[in-house]
Amino acid sequence: MSAQTVTLIILGAALATYVTRIGGHVVLSQFRRIHPRVEAALNAVPAAVLATLVAPSLLTGGVAEIAALVASALLSLRAGPMAAFLAGAAVLLVMRSLGL
């Protein structure tokens, strides 16, 4: 693949991301009031995205991946998301370096 092709792909992906983000804002700004069910659904999107990212590791991961998920989940109850992410990454790094 040439550098020009890669650049065009990156620019196309950036444009698609921008259009979808700004498009959602433009569409929702046309409404004076958003129905509570729609608002609840939109508030649930981040959790749904997180679940789709975590589920494959939970279902097909080994001991290291599951330990990292458990560490992240437990720490997320007490600390913020960055601390939970760092704890999960640290557990995964240590366990993989030990060959688990």
C-alpha cells in the first residue's frame, strides 16, 4: 500500500468520524426537548460500548486477561476509570511476563 493510499484512508476515516459526531449534535439540536427514553438510551451508550470491548476478553481470554478484568472491575468501584485501566494493564503485563 502506498503512502498516498494510507493518507487518503486516514483522512477518510477522520472525515467520517467528524461527520458522525457533528451530525448527531446537529440532529439533536433541532429538538427543543428530548424524550426521557431517548435520553436514557443515549446515556446508556458508553456502557454498551464498554461491554462490547470487554466481552470478548472475558469469554475467550486466558487467566491473565480475566485477572486483569477482575482487577479493573474491583478498582473501578473505588477509584476512577484511569486507575482501573492502569491496574488492569499492570496485572495483564505482570501475568503475561510470568507466562500465565
